Amino acid sequence: MLGAATFALVVSTISPAVSSLHREAKVVDLHSDTLLDVASGKRDISRRGTAGHIDLPRLREGGVDVQVFAAFIHPREAERGFERALELLDAFDRMVSSHADVLGRALTFADIEQLERSGKVAAVLSIESGDAVQGNPANVDRLYRRGVRIMSLTWNNSTALADGALEQRHGGLTPVGRRVLARMAALGIVVDVSHLSAKSFWDVLEATRGPVMATHSNAAGLTPHVRNLTDEQLRALARRGGVVGVNYYPAFTGGPTLTHVLAHIDYLVKVVGADHVALGSDFDGFAQTVDGLEDVSRLPNLTAGLLARGYSRDDIKKILGGNALRVFKAVWRK
């Protein structure tokens, strides 16, 4: 596991049982927006700071093994979405090369295993919004060659591929969206169903096979919000072997505390079982402070909360990262 010395600084105030379990687990965060700050030069993530939720020292203090960095294409960039995606991927390349002592690019499941053995955080690239491909399925191949291994078809807005959670323009998945999904399947890119409209969600499940991810979504049955998934959607995702990454954003959890996050984990486990729940913090994608999960360094508190609620060690390990890794291994196929 990563950063034993720095990790001890965080867990020294919690029990040895929690410390041991968090060390043993493979901790995976399926969604962060930190790459936007990296690209803009807004923050120096090599130094431990108080701004934002993630920097490299706090990432290691939190015991994170795999961090997904999202290249988010804002709707105002839609007309130059592919170009904007390349700008963000360039920033990712610079970040990894500049901090090679801490970070390593993960393109395969074997890369994740190797980076863990070398004591580095595995950095995985995702695309947030199909505006990145600008309606051209050939751009999926180009993004894959640049290291993208997860992609969503929309943000809250509709794209040329599908309708988003807050904009219904096409009546669901479009023909070009189906072609993009076919290319993603052929290459081994994980389909992220977060941010889809309900109709697009069901269309995507009909058009694909194998596990998919909702990288940063919660349970609508507990907190009614258009970005959260209904019990029916959650069960369908689970039947496909997929996972839902619990989002810490207070608007999606129902409140700004770790207890609210844990309540969503409880609800999801009740609906779909512990094999289909993961973590998708959305850190650096919202400004609010979550008490007990103020930043990524506080992740051991989540482990402590799960242990206190009676979860088994095996189920906690699944939720912290094992389930996400299972999907990566299945979809990436190498």
C-alpha cells in the first residue's frame, strides 16, 4: 500500500483495526475534477494545501491506490470539444511526468498492479461528456490512444450522442451515440452512465453488453435528485455486473456530512448488494465541505464508519476499491 509514513499521520487518531483495514484495501476513487485545476495552473498539487479536495500529499495520506482524473468538457466548449479534450490530456501527461515519483499512468489492469507494487498512485484518465468526440466515432480511437479508459456520453447537457440529465433533446441515445458505444466496446473503454437522462440510461444498457459504471451517482430512493439513480436503474446496473460510485456532493447525499455519505452506501448495499458499490467522490467538482470527509486525506474516516456500522472486512474492501477493480479488469481485458 501507499505512503505508510504519511498515512500514519491521518489514522493515528482512529483505531488500529481501521488503520490496518484501510492499509490492506485497494482504495479506488472513480471520479475527481482535479485535472481542471491542474490544466489551468490554479493549484500546485505537488504541495499539501487547504484549497480544493485533492493534492498529491493528501492523496497519499488518504491511502488512495487508484485515482480517476476526469477531463470534463464544459458545454461552452462543445464546439471545440475534441480540442479541449486534448488540452486536458496534455495537462494530464505533464502532471504524470512531473510527479513520476508519486504518480503513474494506468492503461491496463496490470499497470495498476505494477504501480501498487512500486508504491505509486495509479492515475486513470476518464472523459466526462461525449462533447469530447464532437459526433465523430473515430475520435474515440484517438482518445483511447491518448490513454482514456472511461467515458461518459453526456454531462448534464445533451450532446450529439445522447440526452443529459438536465436536457432532453434527442429522445435518448442517438445513432451516432450507438456507433460511439460500439467503438468503446471494441477498444475496452468503460461506459460511464452518470449524467445520462433516464431514457438515455436505458438505451445505453440496451445497446451494450457487460458491466458499466455510474462513476459518481447516488440513490434517488434516498435523496430524490435527477442526478441520482432509481432503484430500478441500480438493479439493472447490478444485473450487468456494474458498480455505482458514491458521490460525496451534499446536493446528492442530502447533507454535508460523512453520515449522509454512509447512509447512501447503506441504501445502495440494501438495494443491490455490496458487490456493486464503489467510491466516486466528485472531489474538486464541488465547493462545499463535507464534515468528516473534508478532503481525500480523510478517507480513513469512511472506512471507520463502515466498520462501525457492522460491514465485514471483505465487503469494506469491495466498496473501497475491489468492485471498481473488478470492472476495470473485465472491460479493459488486459
